[in-house]
Amino acid sequence: MVEASRIDVSIEHKHAPEPPPKKHPNTCPTCGSHFRDDELDAALRVCTHCDHHFPVKARKRIEQLADPGSFVEEAAELRSADPLDFFDLRSYKDRLAEAEVATGLGDALLIGSATIEEQSCELAVMDFSFMGGSMGSVTGEKFARACESAAAAGIPLVSISASGGARMQEGILALMQMPKTVCAVEELHESGCALLSVMAHPTTGGLLASFASLGDVLLAEPGALMSFAGPRVVAQTTREKLPDDFGLAESNLRFGHVDAIVRRSELRPTLARLLRLFGER
Amino acid sequence: MANDAEIRLRDRLSKLSGLDLLRGARLSGELERLKRQIDRIEAEPTDEEIWSKVELARHEERPYTLDYVERLFDDWFELHGDRGRGDDAALVAGIGKLEGRTLALVGHQKGRDIKERSNRNFGMAYPEGYRKAMRVMEIAERHGCPLATFVDTPGAYPGVAAEQHGQGGAIARSQAAMARLKVPTVACIIGEGGSGGAVAIALADTVLMQENAIYSVISPEGCAAILWRDAGERQKAAAAFKPDAAHCLELGVIDGIVPEPVGGAHESHDEAARLLGAALADAFDGLEGVPQAELRARRRQKFRSMGVLA
């Protein structure tokens, strides 16, 4: 019994203790500083005291990166179907409708053409607030279209990922978005265009194991979690003590899985420099 | 096989058709609706049937990759190591002859007894395994021999070292390597097709699946723990995301189902191997003579079109 009490079964239990009350989204989880919306936006949603990088929604990210007014959205009309009639505690249709109302987005990925410091590129930006940035059929389709638009225009594709992985509610079809996006990247590369992949917090599971890892250049934001399996899964499966920086961008840099960690204030100039280097075909 | 819902529907239907038609059109509309529902229930496997597939796919006596290799391949030579860091016993690779044709083969491998199971890490590969797979894909490409892959894994191993060695990137690059191949490729899910660890070696021209295999985005336990907050709800989870071969075929994810001996592949390894061997030979025959560039374009187009939009 003493042994048994050491095993943490909390997530396998219906009556798990309530999680601690959520902090206000504008309160820094690292240092506790609190910001007004406009303060945080002016600082590119980075804590001015401790440099914690807050999550950025897709439209806001495009505002931060693209030249004003240059973004032209594509494939905005695409919506998910519910091929499995999926129902867990609520139906997938309800979850989708709710996500659309809450975020104003049709899916977890926004794509379109833009310029960054006057360099043309195609953008594919994920939004974690839409069902955890999970990748379903629409996400995969939009990413593939972004690859095709970039290839047709002969310009690089910049992807910004923030995703928990494949969207379980679409079952095996969600898994198939991995090979789908991989094939799209292969075609993009064969047309001579570059993929610049930026990983924001978090880039995990199916995203990391498909297009996000296939960039010609891989950049990460400071402190971003980028692991195939999340820390909770790893801890529960292996019962190992995880290193403090498990799966973080800093650890991935050390092990050689990304080219650079770029602070948000440096992201736009860094991408512009890479766009100049890879340039138009 | 009739479940409660079906019995209730049939009951209602017989009561309705017994009534005289005073209420006319509305009633016949109702009859139509009930008949449609019954047809649908009859066609759909029940939750129990789906769960029995999960259990068969994980059966302890189910044949694994090397059991098939032993029965199907002549002059088999196993290749070891990723030429970088190590040799992963959870994923085996090699070359051999199948009905006179030299093939390269990559497959997950589970263990039979406790010791072998832990040595093979329950068929959960490290990035080293996927790098070994990519190395063997290169050999296939260089020498123009077709590639077969056998998928049988609960998933890629979720461990600290696996992450540090680049699990996500290795899975992505293994898929990319398969997307680049110009030789014919056939994948077969022979047991558990668990998530990214499975799809890493399943981006093939023809994807087959054994009758009692499963192919899924996450394990039923994992899905239940996340969506139901209770791993005990795994049967409900499996029924919800439908990992069985019939559904995968219906959704266009696989190209064909390979029959198994009555009761499942574990009932007769020899018979299961014979059926799998025949299906593989058929699949490679079907890909023979397709020009290399077309083969690859077709493969990419197939995966490019997967998914369902509203």
C-alpha cells in the first residue's frame, strides 16, 4: 500500500482535484507581473521584466511580422467536417462551433501571402487558441495550399507553429495530415522554394513530427516547448525524473535540433534577413 | 449481434407498421427514417466489435515482423544500426527475397517473452530506429529494389533520451524520405498502427492493413485519458475514433484489407504469413511497370488528397 500511494493516478481518475485557479492571461506566469492589453501588445506580448514570451494569436502574429496591409488571406472559407460523428463529453461539431465563436477563426491555421520588410513570402500561422492548435483536415489542407501558393509564386514559405499535435476528434484522418503536409513540403522544396519554420510555444506531437521539423531553417522562440511527447506523458510512461529544461527550445538547441532561438523582438528582422538570403527564385 | 439500440428500433418499426394508416404521410416518413437508421446500425461495427479488434491487434501470440520474415523471405539478411548512435531493436530492417524479388524491408518488432519485450522496448522505436529505416530506404533507392514496411507499434517511444535524440524530427524525416523514393513501396499495418511512430514508415504507394489490425491517431487509453479524463473509458474512445480496418478503408486511408486466419492471425502464423505474402506480391505486381516519376507523383497526390472538408 505504501508503494501504491506513490503512484500518481490523478489523470486516470474522473474526480481529479480541481486544477489551481487560472491566472489572468495578462499575468506573467514566470514573474507575476501584470500588464494591460495595450502594454503587452506594445511589447509584442513579451514580459518587460523577465522576457517571458506570452502566446500570440495568429492575426496578432501576422500584424507583428508582416508589413502593414500586405497580408492577403487565402482559403479562409474552409471548415472542418465531422467524418467520424465524434462525440466524447461533447460533440466535435459543438467544439468546432465554440472554437470559431471564441477565436473568430475557421480553423487553427491562417494562410496567405505577405511581405516582411518588403520581402515577399507566403505565411502559414497557427493559432493555439483554436482547439489547442490541433491539426485536422482543414489545417493540413490549408498548409498544403500554402506550399502550393509559395511554389507557384516562387517565394519562400514562413510557418509559425503553435500546436498540441493531431486533432483526436478527426481520428486517423488527423494522423494522415502528417504525411500530407510532408508531401506538400517535398513538392515545395523540389520547386526550389525554402521553408522557414518558426516554433512558438508549444510545438508538439504531430506538428513537430511533420512539416514543422522539415524547414530549411528551424527557429524557436525562447522557452517554447518543442517535444514529440509532452512532459506529462513522458513522466507517466517512464517514471523518469525529467530535466528542468525538458523539451524546451534551449535544450533542443543544445542537442542540435534547431538553428537558433530568436527573441520575439528579433523575429521580424531575422525572418527578413533569411528571406533576403533565400530570396525569390 | 443486434445491440440494444437496434432491438429498440426494430421494435418500434414493427409497432409502427402494424398500425393502420390513419395518420398517413407522417407515419410513412417515420418508417423510412427508422429503416434508414437500422440499415446504418447493421452496417456499422458495434463498439464491442471495434474493441475486439483492438484486443486482437495487441494479442500476445500475434505474429510480429520477424515471424513473417522467417516464413516469407529467402536469403534474409538483417541490417543493424543507424551508423550514428546505435541499433534500435524495436525496429528491424534488412533485405531478402520475396517470391524471387529482392526487397528491402523495415518493420517494427515486439518481443515474445519478458526479456525480449524489454529489449525490443515493446515495439516503441527511438529516433535511432527511424534513422536505421531511412538508411535502408536509401539502400533500396540506390539499388532499385522495392521497399516493404510492416507497422506494429503502440507509438514512438516517449522518453527523455528519445526527445533529446530528436524523435519528432526523425519521424518527420522518415516520412519525407518515403515521399522522395522512386522505387515501389508497400506498407502493411500488421498489428498496432500507433500514431506518428506508425506513420513514420507508412507513407507508401500501397498501404494495406490486416483484418484485425488497428491504425489510430492515439491509443484508446491516451484518448480516453485526455478527452474523458479517465483511461478506463478506453472502449468508448476506441468506438469514437474507429481505428479498425473497415473504417480506415472507408475513409480512404488504406488501399486494401489483408485477410487473416479465422479467429485472428495468432491462430496460425503460417496461414497468416501465406495470406500476407500473397497480398504483398499482388500489391508489388500492381506497382510494377509504373514509371518512377509517375509512381512518386501518384503517391504524393494520394496523401495530398487525404482528409474531409465541410
